[in-house]
Amino acid sequence: MEQNYYEKGTGIQRYVDILTNGGFKALFGDVANKEVVMSIINVLLPEHRKVTEIEYLPTEYQGQVVDLHKEYHYDFMCRDVSGAMFIVELQRYQDDYWFNRCVSYACRVYDRQNRKGENYNIPPVYLIGLMDIPVNHSDPDFWKDRYVSEYTFREKESHDLLGETIVIIFAEMANFSKTAEECVTEVDRMLYLLKNIGKMLHQPEWLQHEVYTRIFDACEIAGFNEDKRTKYDKDMYDERRLKSEMNTARRIGYENGRNEGYADGHAEGHAAGHAEGRAEGHAAGRAEGRAEGHAAGHAEGRAEGRVEGRAAGRAEVIRQMGSKGLDAETIAEMLEMSMAEVQTILSGSTITSEGPTTSSSC
């Protein structure tokens, strides 16, 4: 197999990396790439739901009540001639509630279609997640060589499907590790291309097909016009800056938490151990009792202090990220925390080892 990958650090990149925000927007956000987008979607959709024409739709929607419900942002959304809706989301950061969020996104789009009608003849909504993080399946062995998972409403025992409503499909590229020689199906080849095109120097012989050629052409950075190139460069710069700030905030929060935890734990452990040692009494046993008490109290106090200190450090990181304009959802994704924890901290409470506490002044 021919060598077809550039070396990191050389500064040479011919095609966008679709699994970055900038690369994703450059491909999916350009209406000129409609045919390319349809070819990618169709590989992941069930046979009866292939699209032949799509209409690009806005990606930002306000909640039902302005100022009370958040604005929802979708990475990409379109509609086909039957009225079926298709959402494509790129997931690059760990999130304990990623699946729940996908359900929420799809449900809102599904419900919005019925607000002007009088019946429930609602076109289906398909949400496709391009997963650059592992999906935690309950049976990893079953999914060892499977890379596309589908979730919908079915009867538990018979698997009957009474209606086509909301369907969530994950393209699990984080687990996709096939070599070029091992890619024998259309799904294999598409996932390989989506995952690796940003590292390729040219279109390989084994992907010489009209569908793949259009993808390579759409992703070639040199082919962007001036406005698109400027936007792409800005998106990539913002993404790298945000990632750097996030890593720095994590490091500072960890170091602050560790230092505070050590100091608090040392003081508490010393005091507790000293008191316990003195209580042991008697001259002969006092030295031994103080030593044991000091060691136990020091270890316990240090451990508790570290936990409290890390929690305080992480809370400070969250407040800093919030002050830079990041919303709770984005912060939760980046720090791998729950939305509830982040929202609690941003609202003025702090998270300790014993749960949330709220600061107040008289």
C-alpha cells in the first residue's frame, strides 16, 4: 500500500480534518457540497430512507419562551423532499449525557414540526452522530467489529416498529481502527475516509470512485475561495486557542487543588494526630500513640483536603470559563462533568465532597 500520509509538524495539510469543528463546518456548512453531504448521510441511513435532494436549514433555534429557554444550536440540519429531518452532530469531547442530549435535540425538532398542524402525521427525525469518542456499550465484545449503531422506539420483545419517529445513529469512528486493506464495505470505506482524510496527501487508488472524488475535492483547502479560507482559518485558530485555554485551566485547577489539599490535609492531619496521641496517655505509650495517631490523622486529613482542594480548583476553572462566555453545556463537555454540576457552580454554589453548598452573605 502506498505511503499517503503527511508527517505531523511539517505544516503540510492538503485536506481538512472533518473531525474538527473547522473542517466539519467547511464541508457540511457549504451548500455547494450538497451532493457530498447526501453521499455521506446515505451511507449511514437505512436503505428505505436514502435521500436524493435536501434543503439546508438554520442551525440555531430559540426555545419556546424567549429568556426562559435556551437557544439550541445544531451542527448541521437539513430536510429532504419527503419532509424528513436530518441532524448531523460532531462529538469530540467526553460527555456522560451525550446520548440524552441527542434525544433532547431530536425531540425538539420532531415536536417543532407539529406546532402548526392538527394531527400527528409528523415526518421522522434522524440524528447522525459522528463520534470521535468511544460509545460505552454494555457488551463491548458484541461491538468489537461493528461501527454503526442505531437507536429508536421499538417493542421490547418482538422489536416491532409501529412508526418511524426519532432515530439516532452513531458512526463510531473513535473505535474504528481498520486498515485500508481491511475496508471491504461501503461503510468501512466511508468511515476510513472521514477519519483519515485530514492526514492524506492525495486520493489513494483504492478510493478512486466518483463519490469519494467529490469528497476529496470538497475538502481540499487550496480549493477554498478567499472568504471560505478566512473563515476556516479562524475556526481552526479558535478551536486550537480554546483547547489550549481548556488544558491550561485544567492544569491550573489541578495544581491549585493539589496544593490546597496538601496544605489543608497536612494541618488537619497533624492536629488530629497530635490530639489523639496525647489522649493515649502515659509516658511509655504516649510516643507510640502520637506516632500512630499522627500518621492516621495526617493521611486521612490529607486525602480529604485533596478532594476538597481539587473541587475548589475545578470550580474556579468553571467560573473562569464562564466568564469568557462559554455556556454550561460547552463547559460540561470539555471538563467531562454533568450539566447539573456546572450549572450549580455557575449559579453561585460550590461542589464539595459532601455535595453542593451555596455561599450567602447577611
